[in-house]
Amino acid sequence: MSLNGEENHLHRSTPTPGKATLLAIGKAFPRQLVLQDLLVEGYIRDTNCDDLAIKEKLQRLCKTTTVKTRYTVLSKEILDEYPELATEGSPTIKQRLKIAHPAVLEMAKEASLACLKEWKRPAQDITHIVYVSSSEIRLPGGDLYLATELGLRNDVGRVMLYFLGCYGGATGLRVAKDIAENNPGSRVLLSTSETTILGFRPPNKARPYDLVGAALFGDGAAAVVVGADPIPCVETPFMELNTAVQQFIPGTSSVIDGRLSEEGIYFKLGRDLPQKIEENIEEFCKKLMAGAGLSDYNSVFWAVHPGGPAILNRLESTLGLENGKLECSRRALMDYGNVSSNTIFYVMEYMREELGKKGEKGEEWGLALAFGPGITFEGMLLRSLLFK
């Protein structure tokens, strides 16, 4: 390799001083694995549904989601103990939270421990914790319980982000980035954890959105450690968090509508969601890419939250992305379903794997994108540090 090439290699793989980087990543799931091919029969049985039209619609939805496997907290044992969860109109928010709180905490703890193990530094070195969940309602929040379970020091700075939905993980990453860059020497543990227990209910023709949720969403947790100025030979940064942007589309607050009731959470997804994203995504991506003087969508890697295949397809066609650019997103959707705030990290873990294989042939710059209620866009310009 020429001296010129060597300098370029060193320049591309060295973190920018003061910029936040991803130092480790971890994930966790409940024990119950759901095969998509078997989901329909199980859901129909668990909800005592005898409507053939609903069953056929769910079968069609399960095929179009492209999901193959998912994980869920819900089990036969839980339904045996709480049969009211499968009874239409039952006030069950108390029961749902009783199940959800320990479940999301356990998954968050497991994902965080996996992340800390990869980081290879003591938990006491974590200075801040950001905890994201749309599956908890309690005071104190899960951030305190998680900090306690992990043995973090009692002066750890805590941030709790509730009910952001699918863009929550990306928001948490932005918050962690801001903390890391404004507190020299800090190390931020970001953990996300979600369960569909709050939204599980029997099908009803008046709520077709419930079937979409049954066919698409899964449970799980993720965690990353974020910090600036990594310690050489101690920490192994793999991605730099360059620029973050959040934006909402005016007049779209009802397109993704979530309501808490005595029966749990109700979600309503507008049919125009993919179209609204399609109409606004190019301007948003241009704003992010401008930070590095980029304009070619195919010159960067893409870590996109897979809200569903329709959103990925629209994004691909609108931006003219080459085949395979969204492969990591499609793979995460296939393997885990839409796990709300966690999913962006499953995509990023697959992206780390792909960029590691490519070495110096891999793209230096990339975009992380997530979409959720608002309609809110959350995005980050990333820089890969994985070059052999």
C-alpha cells in the first residue's frame, strides 16, 4: 500500500476528537420464539376467534410483512393466569403492567450486560444512563431500576424517555450523543426495551389495525455504550455519531395514533403513512448528508428502522437506492419483526457486521433513520470506523 493510501486509511479509521462514538452493542429477547408460519393458528386459538374472514386476513398480512421469526413475552402460562387479556372489553391495564414491568426490565438488564461485556470496562465507569421504553408506566421509572440492577453508581446521570414509539431508539442515541460530547470523559449506557403485552387483544373488525400489530410487532431489548475520545487499546469504537436531526411533519399527528385505556394501548396506523414518509424523506436525507458534503444516496450505507416492508420499498424507490442498500433493515425485520425503539440497533449490529466484512471497500459515511408518531423523523449521519 502506498504512503498516500496508508494516510487515507488512518484518517478514515481514526475517530474525530470530541465526537461521540459507538463503543459496544448488545441485545436480548424473551424466551418465547414465534415462527411466523405458526403465528396465525396460535393467535386465533389464544383469542378464541372463530371468524374465518379475520383468520384469512391475518394470514395475508403475515405473508406481506416478510417477518420470519419474532420473540414475545406472552406465553400460554400468562394467558392461563390472566385469561381476561384475551377477553374483549376487559379492564386489564393493571394486569398488563404487572407483566410488562419485570419483563422489560429483565430484557433491558440482559441486553445491557451483553453490551458491557463487549465494552470490557466495569459498570461503575458508566457516568450516564438513557433508558427508552413505550412499555412502562411507573414512578420511579425503569431507568432507576435498571441502574440498580446493573450495579451502576448512585450518582449516575439518568434520562427516561417514555412513549416515543418506533423512533425512540434513534432519539435516545441523539440524547446519548449530546451527553457524551458535552461531558468530557463521560460514558453513556443507552438501553431500549419493549413488549407488545400492552397492546395484545382479541381481533375486532372495528379495529383492523390490531391485526397489523399481531403480524408485525415483536418483543426485545437493545443497548449501546456511547462515548467521545475512546481510550486507545482499551475501547473499540466502530461508528462515529456525526450529526443528528429530528423533524416532524406538520398536520400528521393523527397518522400514527396511540391511546392508553383501561384495556391497554390502542394503536391506529393511517394508510397514508408510507406515502407521507415518501413525500418528505428526500429533503430530510439531504439535510443530514449536507453535513459531510454528500449528495449521492448510493455512496453511503443505510441503517433504517424497518417499520414495515412498505416503508422500506417506498424509501428505496424514492431515493433510487441500489439493490441491497437496505439489506440490513430487511434482515432485522425478517429475524425480529418490528420491535419498536430497539429495531434500529439490530439493524446497526448487522451493519457493523457488513462493514467489517467489506473493510476498506466499505462506505465511510452512512445514515441512521427512524420514523414514528408525529409523524416524526429522527436521523443521524454516521461515519464507519471499521477498516482493516
